Amino acid sequence: MTTYSDLNITPRTLMGPGPSDVAPRVLRALAHPPVGHLDPQFVKVMDEVQELLRFIFETTNEMTIPISGTGSAGMEAAVANFIETGDPVLICINGYFGMRIAEMAERYGAEVTRIEKPWGEVFAPEDVDAALRRRSAKIVAMVHGETSTGAMQPLDGMAEVVHGHGGLLLVDTVASLGGVPVSVDRHALDIVYSGSQKALSAPPGLAPLTVSPRALEALKRRESKVANWYLDLNLLANYWGPARMYHHTAPINMNYALREALRLAQEEGLEAGFARHRANAEFLWAGLEEMGMQMHVAHEVRLPTLTTVRVPDGVDEAAVRSRLMNEFNLEIAGGLGALKGQVWRVGLMGYSSQHRNVTLFLGALREVLAG
């Protein structure tokens, strides 16, 4: 009979596209004993998680909950609840995760129109307006922080255009929430989801989601049932709302962890957190440029939480990543999709966004490239 030893995981410095390092306080919260998913103690945790999510999203939306699942579950909840068969949907694609939204929308029967930009570029409101003049859409979807490219999509003016054409604006903030301003209410965003494991610095497993009153009205007007039972917001609202009707067994300990991660963000303050992410990213970019490296994305639309740096000619990008892992216990990622083999993806998200991590990475990379 095979026997197994105790877990003995080597600690890493996580500087890839996620997950990010988890603060010790969050790990301690994760270790609290579970209680029942309708226990009064957990109900109080649920209320606090919702309040803290409204803080981080910068919204007053009543429907603000953590979906029990990873960021992709948040994406699917956003798509499944607001799309019926035959609905026209416009997807702005400038990277891998825009493509994933389109794939999900098609599976739920949407008639998808795509507008595309080269990976690393972003859309202007005029691009969306022109596309909607050609064909209206019930939903317009875009990625705020595109993890595959390191581009940050500007949101100013987008909702005004989309609402002017009678649509709802759906935004992926998996790689941006907590690291850069999302400002749901100020930007009048309708359907916004994220993930717990990136700039929020909790472990993977929850997908914060917030929905505007305008979008909730559209949900009420559906003619068919939501095709995904588990992610049906009508049912989830009864669990997360005052009724507390059983829907599923929530991941109790993950909610403990998310609560603590959000509490840390509240203690730091949103503006201070955004400034920390920006300062560490600028420090990274300057250090890479001093080494003669080239960033893939223009500075003005560069995502502070995730940097794509071009792999120098003649360098084995996978071998560099392997040495960083094996010699320095430092994890970064290679390119994804159209950028596979062309870039390294370096994350500075949440607890991983520290000056000392940038210093470690720059020194380690310099040593590895020197041979």
C-alpha cells in the first residue's frame, strides 16, 4: 500500500499572472474552523464580505457577492445571466480573455460580433460607437486588465456610449480590481466580475461580482430561465440576500480569507493601494529598461499589476523562467496565445507588489541572462 508524506510545499515568490502571494493574516484567517453555511456567525461574515466588496468595487450596488468559483466562474455568471439565445452581443477582443468571453457567449446562444485590436492595444469609445452603429447589442463586453497582454483598457466614456445605444456594459476586472481604480459607479459599469487570487491577494476560489440596478432590471425581463443553475443570480440573491435561502454550500474558509484580504485593502486605503501598485510597477519598468529590455505595451495604457516584457532575441524564454524558479524560487510566466514565446509576464499584484520583490526579480533576471 502506498503511503504519503505530509505536505511540504516549497515557498515561492509569486510574480506571475496569478495567483499572487497571500498575506500571513489571510492565511491565518483561512485556518479558522469552518461552521455551517447558514450559521449566524457565517451569515455575519457574508454581510461583511459584501460590504467590503462594495468598498473595493467603489459601488453601492445591492447585488454584490462573491461567486463560489474562480474568476472564470465570475465570467460565466456574468455571461449566463444576461444572455438569452439569439441576443446580439459585442465583444471587444485585444487578448486571450476577450476571446474567452466570446466563446462563453456563443455557448449560451448569443449572436456575437467581435471588434479586435492587436494584442497590447486598447479600444476607444469611438471604436465601440462605430461598431454599435453597424449593429446594436444587448451586451458590450471588454477586459479592463488583460492578463495575456498587460494592457489596461480605459473605461472613461464607455458606458455613456453603450447606454446610448441601449446596451449593458460588462467588464472583466480579474487582473485589475484592488490594484488600479475600477470605480464601478463613477464609470456606470453594469456587470463587473473579478477573482480573489490576484490584486486582492486571497487564494483562488472566489469571484467577486457586482451588478447595477439597470442590469438587474434586464435580468428580471428575461423570457427564459438562466441556463446555468449554479450561477443563476436569481437563486444566489436569495442566499446572499436577507432571505438566506439555501442554494449551495459556500466555501466557508475561502470567505474567511477573502474577508481578511479585503480588510487589509481597507486598512491600507484604496488610493494608497493604487499608488503602491503604480510605484512598484514604475520601478520594475525602469529597471527592465536599464537592462535594455522592451515592454510590450505602451506606457500610457500599461497595467501596473501585470507587465509583459519582450524576450530578447536569442534567449530561451522557458529556460530563463525555469532557472528563476529553480535557483531563486521565483515564479513568472511566459506568453499566452498570440504572445506565446514572445514575452514574459511579470505580476505585481496585491501582497506580491513589494519593492523588495522587484529588486529580487531584477537581480535574478540580470544574473540568469548573464549566463
